[in-house]
Amino acid sequence: MELRNTHGDEFYKAVSLVTAEVKRRFDQDSMKTAALRENVLIKEANKEQIVDTDSLHLPLYFDKTRLEIQLKMIGDLCSDCPKTVKDIATTMPKLHPQTRALFKEVHQTQT
């Protein structure tokens, strides 16, 4: 019985340590920015929100005006409402190369 409790205690300590580490890894500014960008992309594709591109923490060289236009157009690309960035990412390669080139800024926000 004593041996079993020791292993159980060690197991729960290990699980607690792993949980804390995962939370720490995902609680970083860069992860928050990436999540924000993904949410904006999904919401725009579903025509749920108008984006304030300043909140996306984009590099200064980024053409925010073009990005806003592209985000408004992206919802028309998907026949169903995309639920994830993966849904959008699987649609983009299927587009004609010239059409895909219109979404340069959208693509750059996800890289």
C-alpha cells in the first residue's frame, strides 16, 4: 500500500509539473499575438468582426490597408464558414495562383 501511494504521489507531481510547463509555454506574448491573429482571421472569414489592424502587432513595413481589404474578401473564398485557420489554409492552395497572390498580407500574418 505504501509503495502504491508513493507512485501515485509522484505521478500527480509529474502531471502537475507538465501542466504548469505547458501553461507557461503558451502564456507568452508571442503566443497571445499568434492566437489573436488566428481569431481575427477566422472572425473576418465568417464576417463576424471588423478588424483593428493595429491590435495585430504587425511589423511597420506591413501594408495594413491591403490587409484590411484582403480580410474582407477572404470570407467569400470559403463555401462553408471556416472554424479554424486550417480550414482557411486548405482553401488557399486550391485557388488559382493569381487569386492566391491577392492574399499576400493575409498569408504573412500567419507566418
